Amino acid sequence: MLRFGLRSKFILLSCFLFLLPWLGYEYVWEMEKFLRQGQEKTLVGTTRALATALHERPALFDEQTNFLDQVVKGRDLYAYNLKNPIQLDGKLNDWDSYQPLFWHYDKRYLQKTDNKHQASDLSFDHMVGKFDNYLYALFKVTDNTLIYRAKNSLSITNNDYLQIGLKTPDGQFNTYIIAPRQDGWVNAFDANTKAPFTKIQGYFESTESGYSVELRFPISMLGNKLGFAIVDIDSKEALLEPKIMSTSNLNNPNDLGSVLVPSPEISRILKGMGHSGSRIWVVDNHHRVLAQSGTIQNADGVWADGLANQAPKTWWQRFEQNYLHPIYYKILTRPENEFLDTLHDVASMQGTHLAKALKGQPASSWRLTPDSKAVILSAAYPIWIQDQVIGAVIAEETTNGVRTLRNKSLEKLFNVILAVMLIGTVTLFFFASRISNRIRRLRDTAEQAIDAQGRVTGSINYSDANDEIGDLSRSFSNIVSRLGGYTDYLENMSSRLSHELRTPVAVVRSSLENLQSLPQNELSQKYLDRASEGVERLGKIITTMSEATRLEQSIQSNEPEPFDLQKVINGCMQGYQLTYLNQLFTLDLYQEKLPMQGAPEFIAQLLDKLINNALEFSEANTAINVGLKQSENKATLTVSNTGPALPEGLTEHIFDSMVSVRSQQMQQQPHLGLGLYIVRLVCDYHKGSVTAQNNEQGDGVVFTVTLPLVNG
């Protein structure tokens, strides 16, 4: 059966210490929730602060948004911020990083519907961008027939050309035409006067599928409306009508599309917020981005300040970084600074938080990046002008700062918990070991205080400790002391009884003898005989009790002497064979010397008790087997007989004082159960042992006495 000691139980209980990391993790997780709520409130506060700076400043928005009811992508243009100026050389590699921002124009943008129109006939990709004080535009035109302006022609429209329509800041509507004679540098012509207009510059380059045009003109000449049209002439014959594909209708100034150029004034205001740790957007009420500041990869918020990893300086920091952190980060997640950003350089913002903000309610939202590497918090706050929402401020941050703070907290928490668990486990182990050792010593002392026969052979040294174990040791010591006194009383009772009964029995016996000398009638003589028999039996009891008492006293005072065990046993057996002529003895005695140290008369008394016991219990006409052999440095004496088997459970107590297994039929003579008790006393004196057990057939008993020998 599996047994758990105190130390095992303490170690098992100490396993509950492993709940501490889980509790700590749950605590920090709750803390992270509060930090996220705090970050959300802080971010909303940031948008509120910036929106407050933009409230009631219509000059920042009038020319940008107020005039529009709705924005149509492709018609209403958005000038993206360019990172670098565009080289007008027709190579188009400057535009490569802006490819996702190109808008494709197909037959839907033809001025006249043509169901037979093919993309190879005419289509183009287009975008406009802003750098410094110039507006740049690119057209990648697909045209199966390219016709240049003739060298000697004064007309600028009998060929393929690009038409530009715009409103100046003062509201004047102007149109310009780019009609190249050949590939290379081009300038615009005023569509009305046919005069060259050098402020609009560009580069024309033919391609395998058509041609490309790069343009540049000052933003100062641009108002809030702009449109482009690609006019395709497939033949110089005047009978063919040109195809016109445009961003908006350039024939009517009112149908001209709008153009949104990021506001420099708002950009300057946002630039001052560049160190806020957030990416900030300002959008109009058509969701179009008016200005943007910061990058989301660096937008960790204020929570990441001062949490940057530093090189370890001390041995503990190196140990923590090299050994503990790899374990911790099996369950922790390091925040990623490289993740996909779908809102990079967008022209229009969407989201529930923005929709609520444009309705006048501050809002925030959380989203996971497409690669699931980061969580982004967005907050939006409305911009008010004359009780109308004119736009919104949007701020975005990642939760990397909070997650970094959470990881730092967990690292320190795990360090503390690890130390507590280590110290706690070691302390509990030593505490359990000390308790276990004290209880084990108390157990050993208690077992040594009482021998196998139940006699008190010693005392218990109690502990002075003022705890439960100390109380237990003192109770044990008290119990053993009382039990020793009681066993002494029982062991000496036979001596006292024999001493006290001897005189009254002698008086009764002498009185009966005197009565026997007087003449008695038959009835009186009968009673006298019975009384005499009773006195005789009582006298034998007193003799037996005295014999045991004398033996105990003799053992205590006897000095051991060397003798030959084989000689003593052999001599005794010869005497028994002569004495009990009707009893058969079977001997198997060792014939060599068996030197011992002790008292040969005690050995003879031991054998006498065993033979008398065998004679009393053996069945008629059966032999008593007596054996003596040597095994290493011990001599083994066995006396066996056939007869009643020992009752179960009595083999260990049959050698105790006053224990008898005789039946009523066998109680012809008085027996106090002291014979085998004397056998045990003799064995103890010689540092030997005696056992009794039923034989293998179950029809008799075998007594085995083991006595130590001395070297020859």
C-alpha cells in the first residue's frame, strides 16, 4: 500500500504554491485591462485636445470640404503626400511605391457611352500627388493608336492630347492642353488662346501599349476643382469623332471634380503633435484625409516610455535575460513592431468610430492587424464649426506599450514568485523533515520502552518543546511511567502472594494434620481429606509462584560461566529417558561441543519445562522429538510433540506470565502458566529467543530455542 509520509504530504501541499503564478498572471491580465481602458481614455483625450485646437476655424476647411455634398472616387481627386519630388523624365520609377494608389479609368469614364469600346482602345491609370508647393500627376494611358501633333500644324487638338481643367483660387475656370509633337519634355497650352503656358510642365513618353505623361504645376494656381481628360484621336481624318475619357466633365465648370490637397496649416498643427506617441489623422466630413502625422509602428503611446530593453549590466540581469526570460516567453508574447498596416497612405478613412464622431459623438474602437501581430486602438473626436461637425480627429496607437508594460510586470512578478516558491518549498521541506524526525524519534523511543512481550523496559525522555509534539512526548512519558509501575505491580504480585499465602496455608495444613490425629467419623474424615487435598494444591501453587520468583531473583544475581550446551542437553535427555520409561523420545542431538556462556542449571530448567509441557500435551503412544543443531554461531534446540495445536493468535503470548492454554479436562493439576514464562526468562538471560508454532501437519507444536554460542 502506497504510504505518504509527512514530508511527501508537505511537498504535495507545497504544490499549491504553483497556483501563485496563475493568480499573478490573472492579476496582471486584469491590470492590463485597466491599462487598456486608461489608454483608450488617454487617446480620446488626445483627439479631444487636437479637435479643440481646430474648433471654429472655418478657414482650415472651407476650401476643402464645405462645398461638397458627396465625394465620388475617381471624379473627386485626392493629392497624396509624396515623400520625394518626382523627376519628370518618363521613367516612372519614382511612382513605383504609389502603385496601390493609382485609380483605373475605363469605359465607364467615357464622355459618350460606347458599348463596343475596348480597354486597348483607351484607358488609363492616374494619380495626383503633392510635394512641397507643386502638384504632380501621372497618366499611364493605354492607346492602340498614338497620334502626335504634326510639326507644321498650328492646331493642338488634331491629335492625341491631355486636357486639364481647373478652377483658380479666385474661382476662374481655365483649361489647358498637353499636345506633344514627340516624346520628351512638354509644356501646356492655354486651351482658349493656344498660347504656351509654361507653369504646367511635363514629360511625354510613348510605351508599347500607349504612352505616359508626367505633369507638374504649382499648387498656388489651383483652387478646389480639377479635372483631366484624355482625348484619343485614332485618325487624322476629320470624320472620326475623338474619344474622350475624363475624370469629370471638363465642359461645364460646375461638373468639374474636386481636388483635395492635404492642408498645410493642419499639417503644421499636426506636426506639433508628432511627439505624442500616436498616429493622428484629420479627416473631413466626407472621410477624406486632410492631414496625417506619425507612423503606427512608432505609435506605442505614453505607456511605452522608458520601457525599452537595455543591455544587462549585472550578473542577475544577465542570468535573467539568458535563462529566465526564455522560459517566461514560452507563455508571454513579445509585442511586434513589424506588422501590416492597411491604412498606410490612405486617402479616405472608414470605421464605426469615425462614423460616430462625424455624428458628433467621440468614439473608439479596437482592431487586429491582418497578420494578427498587433492590436490597434483608434479614437475619433468631432471637429465643430458653428454647431456642425466639419470633420474629425482620429488618433491611433498600438497596444505594444501596454503589452510591454504587462510583460515587464510579469517578469518581475515571476521572479518574485519563483523566489517565494523556492524559499517556501525549501522551508516547508526542512520544516516537514524536522517534524518527521521528531515524530520518528518519539516512535522509536516508545517502541524501545516496551518489549515484544509488553513489558516496560525503559522510559521516554520527553521533550521541552512548547508545541503539540512536545505535549505528545510528555504524555507518552507519563503513560509509560504509569504503565511501568502497573507492570511492576503485576510482575511482583506472584512473589507477594506466595509470601503472604505461605503462612496461612501452613497454619491450615498444621490444623488439618492435628485434626487428622484425632478420631473422626466417616463423614468428618471425608471432609478432612478434601480440605487436605485443597491445601496441597494451594501449596503447589505457592511453590510454583515461588519457583518463578526465585528464578527471576537468581537470574538477576547469577554470574554467567562457560559450559557445553551439548553436554547439558544430552545429560538431561538421558535422565528423562530413565525417568519416563513409558514415553518414547526421538533424539537428534549435535555431537560436538557447543560452548556457551551462562548458567547450565537454567538451561536444564528450560529443557525441563519444555519436556514437561510436551509430556502433558502429547498424545498417547507418540514420540517427543528433541533436536539440537548448530547454525553458524548459534545453537538451535527444538522440542516437538503431537497433540492439540496452539490457538491462533496465542503463539506470541504463550510465554507471558499467567497464560495457559489448557482445557478443563487437563486441569487435574494446578497451573498458573509460569512454565513457559520461565523458559522465556532463561532465553532472555542467555540473550536467546524462543518461539512456538504448530507443525506443518497441524497435529502438534514445535518449540524452538535459539541460543548464541561463544567462540571455542
